[in-house]
Amino acid sequence: MTDSAFSHTLLDEGVAALKRDLLSEGGPQISTMRNYRFAILVYKPADEFKVRRLIRTMSDELRAEGWGVLSISLHSILLDRVRSGGPGAVEAIVARERRLFAKGPDRALEYLQQQIVPHIEGPDGIAADVVRKIDEFADQYPERADKTLVLVGRSGALYPFFRSSALLKHIDGKTRNIPVVLLYPGERRDTTGLSFMGELPADRDYRPRIYP
């Protein structure tokens, strides 16, 4: 069996296990901690489109069971934040990054870090937007925390500046105890170590259950 086929099998099993745990008879069981309803679904970056398809199917099935499902795109949140700088803000950053890249990749990366990281990091970064979206969605289902799911995806678009452990830390305690699943492009290393996009050193600062 090839590595690709094996990874696809693991991804299928991971999504199936996640769905089973969400639909557990006693309520969602994606975490062993009573008031910590977070989980991470790990997949190879090359499987981005497959995971979107699997998650879309799972979401449709949950909705058919009476669930409310909110999908949050970190990529969209970041673009909205940059666009708040005014008309043409995104285009200006892209154009300058290209000019700097021609002089040296490191200069371009340093520039992007200066422009992008403030939008991402800290409790007032993208975490604040995630919390706001969850609050708005939860208000639609005030009595249904056990049948509401939040999926946080498109984190790969924030590479190499994003740290998922930091995001989870900043939204912890602010999600109304609604199950939140982070879709994580990367590799699992050891029991709790995760390497973002399979490129960055493994981060082991994780409390959520990791699927598969």
C-alpha cells in the first residue's frame, strides 16, 4: 500500500470516528474533558480537497440529524482583516511582496510577517473573529449546544505564520461549550506532536483530542 493510499484510509477513518463521537448517545464525546470540547482533524496538505469533500458530506449528514453546523474559514477572516486597511490593501501587499522577493526571498518573508502576523496573533487577532462568529451562530441555537458544531478550516493559507495551539488557547472558555473541530493540514508526530504543513517543528502544546 502506498503512503498516499494509507493516508487516505486514515483520513476516511478519522472523519468517520469524529462523526461517531459527535453523535454519541450521551452527547458529543470528542474530548475526555467535560468542559473542553475541542478536537483536531489532521490531514496531509495534499488531501486538502478531499478533506473538504468529506467534511461537507459529514456536515450535510449532521444537518439532516437536526444539527447546526458553522464552517469558519481562517483564510477569509485574514483577508477581511487586511481589506479593512482600505481599498486595494491586499493588492498593495501582494505587489510589494513580489518586488521584495525579486531582491531576496527572506526580505519578502520578513515584509509579509510584519503585515500579516498582527492580524493573526494574540487574543485580539483572528481568535477574536472566530469567537464573534461562534457567538453569532450560537445565538441562533441557544438551547442546542449538544447539537451544534463549529468547523475551523483553511488554516493552511496562513502558513507559515499560524499557530493552531495559540488559536485554541485564545478561544478556550469563549465557545459556549460548543464542539469545535480544527481542520489541521500537517503531520502527527508521536502522540500529541503536530507539525503544521509537515514543515514546521512539531508543536506539542495541545490538549484537544487528535483524529485519526
